[in-house]
Amino acid sequence: MPGQQTCAPPVVTLPAELDAAAAEQAADQITAAFTPGVSVVIADLTAAACCDRSAIRNLLKAHRQATARGGQVRFAIRPGGPLYQITGFVGTHPLLAVYPTLQHALTGRSPIPPGDGAAFRRPRSRLRTGRALAGRAAVQRQRRSWGVL
């Protein structure tokens, strides 16, 4: 996938209901979209209303395959929607290129205004007390059981 992409990246639109079969098919479509000269593929999840953990696993698989080949999958996930909340909870946002709209994903521009990310930052976590560390360990165990870590 070396070289520059000269045209608009291909868009793979995913269905509203993302079960294991639909997500596996979508992951295959995302991987297949990386033809010679294509370095970026957009996964449009703005219509997705629900998904299960196998769907998230399949999308992560497509992401890993793309990055291993030097490509990038940009995920358009509607903020505040159920999929955004699920992927945020399992901690995939820092791993993925997540954009709030298809247009943002197509341009590759961050929706965060330059120099002012305060409105988009996570609140500071609690002090690293025993209770806070125990809570973090519980979240990590849950993520591992879902197969995202």
C-alpha cells in the first residue's frame, strides 16, 4: 500500500444491525477494498444501531489487517449513538481512526478545533488509589473477555 492515494477513498457502508455474520462480511469488504493504490478505506457505521462483541472483533480484525499492510481504515461512527458508546466503553477509540461523520472521515480532518480539544477530552480519572486500580483491572478483564485486548 505504499504511495499516495489520488482519488476519494472507497466507502464500505455497514448495515444498521451488525451481527457476527454481517460484521464478518463487512470486514471482508473492507479488506477487499484495499486494491493497489488504495491506502485508506472508510467504514461507514453512521447508520449502525446495534452490534455485538463479535462485530467489534471483526472490525478490529479488518483494522489490524489494514495497518499491517500500511493502510488505514477510517470509521465513521455517529457520536452519542449506541455503537459509539460501545466502542468507547471497550476502549477501541484510541486504537481506531474514529470520525463523527462520513464527511469528516472522507476528508480525514479531525473534528476537534485546532488548539482547543478541551470540549472533547475525557475528564481526568480518579487518583490512583487501590479502588481506582481495582476498577481499572475489572474493566481490563471485561475487555479481554470480549476479545478486544
